[in-house]
Amino acid sequence: KERTGSSQFKIAKFIGAKYKAVLPGNYEKLLLVQLRRLSKSGKLTKVKGSYKLSDELKAASKAAAKPKKPAAAKKSADKPKP
């Protein structure tokens, strides 16, 4: 995660390194088209040539990442000592 977002080149490089065996030859062009589509739909924001998650997606991902744990039951110390 980068504070200022990730450039198209860095995203393509990461995807190429991780999924090289299964990618088509024109995956960089496909990536560009999808990045533009996500920008228009509001899921990504473009800032100075980099792409960042929109504020509403950040809030949704934080909420999904932190599921609440049930409170642990306290052991009762009500037993009298002999």
C-alpha cells in the first residue's frame, strides 16, 4: 500500500510478476481499460497519475476487516475455599 496510490506501471508490474503464467499478452491494455472503468464508477480515484481506493471503499474494507469478537466469559470466583 502506498499513501499516494499506485501507478498503472507498478500495478502492471505486480500483476505480471504474480500471474505471469496465465496472463494474455495484452494484459497491460486490459488493465488500463479496467482502471479507467473503475475510476468512472467511483471505486478508484486518480491522483497525480496514480490510482487509490475511493473513500467509501476504504470505509467498507475497514468494516469488513474488523469483525467483532464475542466477549469472553469471565470465570466466576464464587466458590468458597475449604
